[in-house]
Amino acid sequence: MKFLLKFLSALILLNILFYLYLLVYKNISYPFQAGPQFDDNIRTNYQDYINENHPSMVLIGDSMLQRGVNSDKLGQELNQKILNIALPGSGSTLWYLIIKNDILLASTPPAYLVLFFRDSELTAPGLRVQGQYLEQIDEFAASSDRLLIQRAYINQMNPMEIMAEKYFPPYSLRWKIRSTLDYYIRYSLPTYILACPQTCTNQAMARLFGENNLEPKILSNAIDAGDDFLYTNKALNFNQQVEISFLPEIIRLCRENHIQLIAVQMKTLRFPKASLEPPTLKSYRVDLKEYLQKNNSIYLDFSNDSYIHNNLFFDPLHFNDEGKEVFTDLLAKTLRPHLR
Amino acid sequence: MSFTGLAFWVFFAFVLIVYWSIRERRWQNAFLLLASYLFYGWVTPWLAFLLGISTLADFLLSRSMHEKPARTRLFMGLSLLINLGVLAFFKYYNFFSLDLAKLADTLGFGGDFLLVKVFLPAGLSFFTLKKLGYMIDVSRGTLQPTSTLVDFALYVAFFPQIVAGPIDRPQKLLPQIESQRKWNTQYFFNSWPLLIMGLFKKVVIADSVKVIVDHIYSLNQPTLLLLSMGALAFTLQILADFSGYTDIARGLALLLGFDTTENFNFPYLALTPGDFWNRWHITLSIWLRDYIFFPIRRELMRSRIKFPQWLVLTLPPIVTMFVSGLWHGAGWTYIVWGLYYGVLISAYQLIGIRNDVKPKSYIMTGVAWAIMFCFIVFGWAIFRAPSLNWLLNIFWSLQFNTKPDENTIALIALAITIFYSTPLIIKMLADRYLARDSFLHAVYYALAVLAIAVYINSSSPDFIYFKF
């Protein structure tokens, strides 16, 4: 009992010290707000590009877009000026922010917005928003983006997590604490011993852990594990997920700004044959198609396209060089009838 | 259900409240058994069915051995067939499926159906050993089989232990199951430090170090330097992960009124390989010693054929560790790792270094420790390798010259290992030199709680030993 009391005293004391530090030095009020706090510094490079170059079509996606579409070739085939926003590691939350806080603030928004996604990604607001992805989100999020905080963060928490975020300082600041610790652990020794500071170290990591250096099977398993989130029963329940995702907002923003939204469902090797797909995934796609068409959006489904063979892939998600060219041709052919 | 997920703690809180509201021991056991099956079958219900069927089979066979001792060998043989057959199928089928499919094709049958992936039930290796130990003791006459199916089933399926041990012997756990249990606040006072340390080791240390280990081991061909740093980091990761899990398991068991066996005793302080296995996964070591090592050695010593002394010294540890390697996984790396320790133990014995050797000076102790630690890290390098080919390629290439990128990453791996091993070293020193209920200990646990709050994720990678 005595030891328990000592422990509880130490815990309370440490928390009080933490809280006082935040109050005095960081000027943060208590209880804290659940979810991350964003400032109003927003990147405007896409807006600037649009203002300068007036592209008629904007492509948005993650590394699947980067490795899957030759936008110069696509632009020539379709006779369109194209802006390609391919951000590896991004998800529908970041795409929503880029559309809302950057693209739509351009003087002449594009005529077409093409989103490249896989399976339930468009209705997964909690995907790729935490940890290292928070930095990307921060670049495009404003302090007034309450919907972002609610749908991408608070909705993903259980009641205990929300309480801990509000009342328990270490939990509330955990991402900041971890990134600070990670900074010192990761960069100290290389900086002092090898005179290789942060940028140099990051470049070394990017070079060494580039996909050409990785064991294909391990890379494939890691990709599959990272995407498990998209194939849970909850994620594949379209009707439940859509209202708490950013898809309705993306559709609304496009409609209000007279932009034709085109959603491109990409093929992956997670289920190499249609017969291996779970029934929930099939019914999700049916529901998604209906929803998009009901909201005057175009849905292009390449998930089981017979022209896209498995040997066009470098890994379960990304095309190889040949696959990129094949898919670009296919995309151009499929998109052409939909363009005004 | 993972021990680090909220769903598990809600489940456990409910179980705890209901369990201690029940006065009658039989109903307590029945409820705990129900909870254990619910826990085990949470994600995949048919696993609970498999567990139930195999448990029932062993219960009936053990009762038959007791009632018809003349047929003990037959019943023991059946039990071995069932337990080892199930284990072999689920664990090793995928290892051989490609070769089986090729053979089927050669023989003219379509072999594609043999390529289906068989999913390994969590904890299968652990509860199989528990059941086998029970059956062997009954067959030897050193244990009276329990007459209550519920008690036996609870011994096998006890949920704090079912997925990754400790592999408690029936002599330890069954008497507690068969005894009356009343709530005692001491259960709580003894368990909360274990729970905090377990979560701290798992969530803060193991999961953080795992990131760099996975990165290094995902490379096509890392240099020897990178492999060394990756192996060093993995040495920390696996200890934190597995001992963390065991701490949580013991803490949970204590809250339910059960005292379970400690599974780790500062294994990286070992001076000899035998000593290492007396400190690492202690319950497995004891199992292997009692059911593999001693019987083999006894047979060699009692045999009418006079075997040479070197064979009597070396064959038992090599076979025992080979079995240990097989038990850990279906892969050549596990087999080689097991044999590696078998050869190491044999070598130490052949040159006359006993397991409990105590060098005369601090310097000699330091040298002995450093050598053994290098052996341990090398062993983990084999264990963690994605394949034997991968490992051999690294050694054959003998890439000592490193590029700047590799040096940078090696330093990062070293920094991570040093940083995350520091709390464990501090704890070890605090336990050795301070009173267990000192204020500094209390501060340590408080900091551990804060660290858990900072590091806990809503989805956490599973324990390494989960799939064994």
C-alpha cells in the first residue's frame, strides 16, 4: 500500500509539473482541445501554379498516381493542361484539404479534378493522418478546419482517448514529444560523429531504404499490412462510412465551383483475381459507384480491368515502367468520352 | 485481442468483477474457462473449437491412462499423434506445401490445391506443450490426472497464458485451479508493477525499436555492419517484447489469484549458453530439459552400448536445441538457430565450462560476459533473418567496406538501441541496489506510465511470440 501511495504521489506530481510547464511556458489552456492544433500557415504552391499556368485538369493521389500515370503523355492524349499532385503517403483527408485550402482558392480553378484511390480509401478519413503524416496535414490545414479535426481525429478515438487528450498532458502532447525524441535520437550521432545533419541523414535513409534495395516479399508484406485498415468490415460498410468521411465535402466543393469530379478506382494485387475479393469489397464498390453517380461525379473502375495484367506491377500497389505507360494509355482512352 | 488494446482491458475489467463476485470455486473456474474461450476465439471462433476438441481428447486419454494403466503406452501414443500432428500440420504445412505441390504435379495430380495457405492458430505451440507435459507426467505416474474436465480445460486455456506462455507445469497451476480462491488486496499490490513494466517494455521499448529492425532486415543485402546493428537492436526488441508480454500475463494471473512462473531472469547477463537458457524463456527451457534433454541423456548413459563421453555430453543438448528451433518456427533460420545453441552448449561442456561457472576475477567475468553476449547477438541475427539464403549472402559477400549511407543508418540503429535499453539498465540497477519500495522506484514507475501514455497507439504490432 505504501509503495502504491508513493507511486501515485510521484505520478500526480509529475503531471502537475507537466501541466505547469505547459501553462507557464507554452501558454496552453486547460483542459486541452482534443485533436491536433493547426496554425494558419498553409502552403499555396498548387494555387500559385494554377494561377500562373491555368491547368484544366488536376490529378490528385498518392504514390500510386506518381508511379501509375505519365501526366505529360496523358495531357497530350487528352489535349489538356494537367497539374499532377501525387503525394506519396497521402490519403483522402489530405486531398480534401488541398482541394479546399489550396486549389479552390486559385483565381481559375480547373475544369476537372481526378482522384486516384484504391478500394475504401475515399471513405477512410483516419488513414494517413497521424505520426509522420501529421506534418503533411499541417501544411494544408487551418485552425478553422473543425471538420477535419472532428472526422480525421476525434471520430477515430474512443471516449477514453478523448478524455486522455483533454485532461492528461503527456497523452495530449504525445506526437510532439515523440517527434522531438525521435529527432534527437535519430540525428544526434550522425551529426556529431559523421557531420551528417538532419537533411543528410534523411537523404541517406531515403537512398538506402529505396524500394530497389528492399526484399520484394518483405516490401509486399509491409504494404499489405499497412493497408489492412482499408479492408475491415467497418471500413467496407460504405453507407456507414460515407457520412463521416470527406467524400461528401469533396463532392460539394467541386459542385459549388463547377468542377467535374472524376474518381478513378485503381487496381492492386492484394486480390489478384476478382474471385478472391471478399463480398464486402464488391458491395462497397457498387455502393460507391451509385453514390458518385447520384452526385453527378464520374466513377472509373479499373480494379478488375482485364488489360491490366499482374506483370505490369512492381509491387502490390505500384506499376512498373511498362505498367505506367499501359495504364496512362488506358486512362486516356477511358477519360476522353467524359471530357467536354 | 491484444493485451495493449482497449477492447482487452474492458473485457478483463468485466471478467475480474464477475469472477470475484462468484464465491464457489467450481463456478469461478467455469466462468474463467468461458472467458478464456471467448478471448481465444474472439477474432476466429473456430480456433476455440479446435482448442476444445484437442483438450477433450487429451482429457479422455489421460483418464483412460489412469483407469487402464496397462494401455498407457497406447493412449500416450495417441495423444502424441494428435498433439504433434495438429502442431505439425498448422506450423509446417506452408513450409512444405510448395514441394508437395511439385511432387503432386510430377505424379500427375494437379498440385494447385495444395498451395492454399494454412493459417497458424495463435499460441498453438504453447498450449500444445502444456498438454504434452501434462500427458507425459500422467503416463509416468508422477501426476494424478484431474477428474474434472473444466479444471483441465482451464489449465490448458487459461487466457493470460494461452497465446505466449509462460508454459506453467500442471504441478504449479492445477493445484491453484483446484483450490479455493478469495480476493486479497495483496493480489493487486503485487500485480500493478508487473502490468506497468510489461506495458512499458512492450509499447515503449519493443515497438519503437522494431521500426529500425524491420527496416534493416527488409534490405536485399545489408552490410555486416548494418546487420550487426540490426541484430543488436533486435536483441533488445525481442527481450522487451517477450518479457513485457510475460509481465503482463503474470500481472493478469495475479489479479485472478494465480501465481505463475517467472520466465526471464536477466538473460543477457549470462556467462555461458547453458546459463542463458536457464534465464531465457525459463518455462520452455525447463520443459525441454525434463522431456527431451534428460530422457535422451538417461538413455545414452543407461544403454548397454558404451557410448563415448563426448557423445553423451553433446548429443542431448544438440537434439534438445534442434527441437527448440523447430518449435520456434517453420524455417531453416529457426532450425539453424536451435542447432547453433546446441553446438555452443556442447562446446562449452566439452572444454569443461559449467553452466554456473563463476570466474575468479571481475576482468574474467567481463570477458566471459562479452563473449557470451556476442554469441547471443549473433544467434538473434540468425533468428530474425528472413531466410537462410539472405543471411548466407551477407556472410559470403563479406562486405566490410561500408558506404556513408550505411554508416549513418548504423549509427541511428545504435542510438536507438542505447536510448531504449537505458530504462531497462536503470531498472536492473535500481532493483539490485535500492529497496523495492523506494521512492526512486515509485518515480520510475510513474515515468513509465507517462511514457506509455506518450507511446501508446490505437493499433499496436502484435507480440513477436504470438505466432509460435
